[in-house]
Amino acid sequence: MTSVFIKSVTLLTINIACGIAYTAYLDFNRQYAPWETKSALYKIPDTQRYGWLFMGSSHGEVFGHCPENVAYIQNQLGENVSYLTKRGSGVFQHRLFLEEFFAAGNQAGGVVYFIDPWAFYSRHWNEKMRFIDYEPIDLSFMWNLVRAGVSPSTLLSYTRSKFTVEWRDQQPDPPDVGACLRQLDHRNPKMVERSVRRFFPDGTNSDPLNRYMEDLRTLIELAESNGSKLILVTPPTLLGELPGAVEFRAALNNLLEPQGIPYHDFSNAVEDVALYHDHDHLNDNGVRHFFDTYLVPVLPESDRDPFETK
């Protein structure tokens, strides 16, 4: 009986290992443009040098949603730009993605981190790894998840999602034309209230805020140890002043000011509803307006390299 059990477990282990190896082989040959995938890891190239890396949640993702905007931003900056963004993600996840970016031999002169106050108040956006199933199988990433204390159920979901026909046969996503071109026609207070409730499922307790500030400290150290300078930006929305925003800015300034890291709060900078495709995401015109009017003036001149590689 024991011999049969051992053989069964061994066979199962071999099958799982072969399945993971096959899936990893498929994923190794996939690399997508920023608008072609909901994954962060699929956007990571190998051994490339970039002038800028844009990273963050879906509020940073909008800068890479449309091929025309990707080309426009790169042409305006005069430097290559990489995108390491993922919807519904917080600093815990961003730190892990940035580790993968540098581990792949990539460099970035500067990192623009689009940072959201709500992402510092809940595990929902961090350790629970929402949308983890979009990420490809990667052994180093899996080990980092284990090392970071991600729950076994999340790891199981991540692994199990790869053993499907849909994953095997996946193709690049088409550009999200609706998000690029749709224009909001008015600000709806009920929709705003609903969005704010969704962003703060656990309220605004200071314990997670302090914990995720430590994740941000680690992210800063990771960027600087790889020769990248950070600029932190809170992007605009139509949601108004968010709960916990005052405490978030105070904690953020306490972390950043001693290190001389710039932070720019543009959360209320763009009020024209026609520049949004919903209440907290810019559309194509909004991205270009924000980029030209607000972001470019706080970035170093593109005709000189202010970043020293360590």
C-alpha cells in the first residue's frame, strides 16, 4: 500500500513538474507591448537600457494603453520608455515586479512611480495579489512570492491558472480603444462614492499605511542600488480628496524628504471631465494633456542625462 502511494505521489509530482516546465517554455517565448497584456511580467524585456520606466497601478497603465500615446511619449522624451504597470496593484506588488525588471538585466535612468494613496491601506491591493493569474509562470517570481509571505491559496491559484487551454492559446490583447477614446460627459457623485468605497475595503487604518511605507522604502533602495532615480507622482482623478490622503502625504513626505526624492501630487490637477474615460482614468487626450502640462515640467531635460549609473 505504501509503495503504491509513493509511486502515485511521484507520478503526480513528475506530471506537475512537466506541466510547469511546458508552461514556462510557452511563456518564455512571449513578450508583449504595454497595450497587449494585463500582465506586468510580460512587459519586462531582457538586458535593455531605458531612459525611463513608468510603473504603478492602472493609473500608470493608461500611459501605455494606446500605441499612439506610447509613441508620442517616447518621441517627446527622446528616450526609450518601459512600462511596468498592473491594474489593482499596490506597492507590495510593485516592489516584486521591480525586482524582476532588474534581475532580467535591465536598466532605467529614471523611474516615474505613479503612486495611489488607497493602495497603502489594504492587503486587497497588495499581498492578496489581485489579478495574479495574468502573470506567467516564472520560478524566480514564484520564489519571491513565497519569500514575501504570499498565501498558499494565492500561489495555488497562480499555478493552477496556467493549466488551461485559454492560457496555452492566449494571444496579444488588442488596444483598448474604448479606454483610449471614450469621453466622460459629466461627474456623477454616486459613481464617485462607489469608487471611493471600492478603493478602501478596509478603511484607513494606520497599521497598513506604515507597513506599506516600509515596502516603499525597500522599492526606493532597490531602484537606487540599480542606478535609477525615482520621481513619485499621484496622477489626477475626478474623485476629489480621498480618505486617508492627508495621513498618506505626511507619511510619504517623512520618508522622501530626508532622501531628497521628489513627489508631486497632481490628484486634482485635471478637472475637465472630457479628458477622462471614467472617473479615475484619463483617456487618450487626457494622457497627452497631463503628460505635456504637468509631467514633462517636473522631469529632467531629455537632451541631457542627469542620472548617474552606480
